Amino acid sequence: MRKFDTIILGAGIIGVSTALHLQARGHAVCLIDKKDPGEGTSYGNAGLIERSSVIPYSFPRGFANLLKYALNNRSDVRYDLAYMPKMAPWLFQFWRNSSPERLTKATEAMLPLVESCVTEHDFLIEQAGCENLVQSKGWLEAFCSEEALNAFVKTLPSLDRFGLNYKVLDRAGFAATEPAMRNIAGAVHWLDPKTVSDPSGLVKAYAALFTQRGGIFQHGDATTLQQQSDGWSVRASEQVTARNVVVALGPQSHLIYQQAGIKLPMAVKRGTHLHFSMEEDAALNHSVVEVEGGYVMAPMRQGMRLTTGIEFGSPDAPANRILLDRAEKRARKVLPSLGKPVEAQPWLGLRPCMPDMCPVIGAVPNKPGLWMNFGHAHHGLTLGPASGRLLAEMMTGEKTFIPAEPYSASRFM
């Protein structure tokens, strides 16, 4: 039996970042996952360190918007009708928390994490020596119709208080920026975010830094977690024990908190991606979100990554191509040089989401030594290092660099 100060369950961006920050504060840390680092949810995102996403993704309001989604034929959101009875209570909570007043509250709660995301990543990127995976050129929010573009541009002054840097591109400006694309009326070029050409590779680089500094990674089953008189134990490559355990399992976190008798309203949003080749030596210079279609085209090491919007369905159901086919149909109209898929099957990812749009970060009431760090929804990659630092400061009794109260699990208890 091997003893540590802290066991971290989950080797995605959240768990690895937490491990590095605890290690830097003198903790002997064992990082445990069934898979290698960066092979779960962290593998399949759009690769954005998203400093500009200051307003959380919320539930559509208004009858007209709801009707659009009720038809279930869109490329940005799809639902499995058979799964809706199980999903309905969570969706109702999400809808309630998307009211203007509560959305403002969520925005203010999330803002400190979002504002620190680039700086916190930069700190780890430099130490891990993986600058080659990260580009500092922002991303493009592109619109096919003039009407949609103009409507969005009118909302930009409301974001001035967040100090974001951006440029509005008209049709000609966009064509000059992305000559491979067609049928785009214009875009907003967000300049503060950074993009990652291999999100899994970034997590692996952070994990390599952790082990180079003496940290231990082991394959193991998080569900073997047991509370003991002096802490916690997990069966991994060997039996390991520690005073503290951090649950950073993303969409699988419920396996632990439910086992511990804790009720939290976490749900999962499904999403898929597929990589494509590019024809005629064409390329995208930036990651591009086609807003009306709700998908992302992101240049990656593996090819052009086409990521879908949101699918509400069973986390256990296999990946399907429904949203992906809808997105691909739209993508070929704006990117004619999009080539053939380089993989036979799409990748399926699960986004862990809380109904108030804030993650759970901190101690579990009445469970000494049990800590949580999950529920980051669409922004796990973005917020991993900042969330890891926040939790490490809480666990070591430091003054936290941002307020921790909005993320407490006690808000649901």
C-alpha cells in the first residue's frame, strides 16, 4: 500500500492541472485514470482557450426560439425523444437559470475563471515546453447571412465592459482572412483567445511535466474508492491511500459522488467530431464557428476537425452521425475544399454540465478529505488550469486568487 497526500481521480485537463498545482505546493500526488492522460473528454473539444466566452451558454428563451428547436431538425442542437423524460427535470432547471437575472448572476460568477484562463494556461505551457501546440491568433465567429451578422454586431457594445479585443470583418475582410471559405457575410474575429492544434497532446504535455517533477500516474478504477479512518484508498496499479481525494472525472464524476450518497444535478451534453482532409492544398488560418449552423471547423494535427453542436441523449448510447451529417452538409457549402474523412467513425464526447452553468469546485460537506472539480460544460479545456489552481489554493488553505463561493457543492445541498 502506497501513501500520498492527494489522489486525483481523472487525468483530463481538470485533473492534470489540479495535480500540477498541488504538486507545486508540496503535495505528493497520485493521478489515476482508466485511460492515459488526455484520452477522455479532453481529447475531443474544439481546441479553444476561450477568453471571449464571458456569457455562459444558456437555454433559448422565447416561444419562437423554442419552436425552432422543438422541430428537432437543426444542426446545432438535437434531442433523442425517448431520453427526454429523463432529461426533462434538468432541462427545466437549466431553463429557469437562463432567465436574464440568473444568467447575469452566472456570468458574474464565471467571469474570474474566464478572465484568468489564458494567463493560467500560459504559465503551464511555458513550463511544459509545448508552445508548438498553441497559436495566439484568436478565432472567427462567422455568419452566412447579413441579417444575422448585423444583429450580432449590434450586441457587441454590451460586451465592452468585459474588455474584449475583437475586429468586425465584412464580407471582403473575411474573404481576405480565410480565402478558402465561401458564402460568408462576415465575422467577428475574437483576438484574446488562443487555439490548440492537439488538445489531447496539450494534456499529455502537462501530464509529462507532472511525472517529470516526481508525480505518479497509475491506471486504475475510480469506483474502487473507499473511505478509511485516516483518508481514502483506491485500487490502481497498486493500492494507494491519501488524506485527500479529488474527483475530476468530468462526465463520469457521478460514479463517485452518487456512490458517496451525494445528490448533484449534473447532466451530460453529447457532442461528436470527425477529422477531414483538405483538397487542393487549401487550409483554414483560424478556427471558425459557423454560428447559424452551430458547428466548429478547427485545424488540428489530425486534419480539419468538424465538431458538432449539442445532442441531448443517453450518455451510454453509441455515437451517431445525425448532427455530424447536418454540420458536414453546411460546412461543404462554406468550405468547398473540405475533403474526405480520415477516420471511419466519429468520436463521441460527453460534456458534464450543471444547470446553473457553474462548475463544482471545492470540498464536499460532511465528507472530510473529499474534493470536487468538475461540471465545466463546454469550457473544460479553457478553465482547467484556473480551476486547478483555485482548488489547490483551497486545499492548502491559501487565500484564493478568485472567489470560490460560487462553485461550492453546498449550493445544491
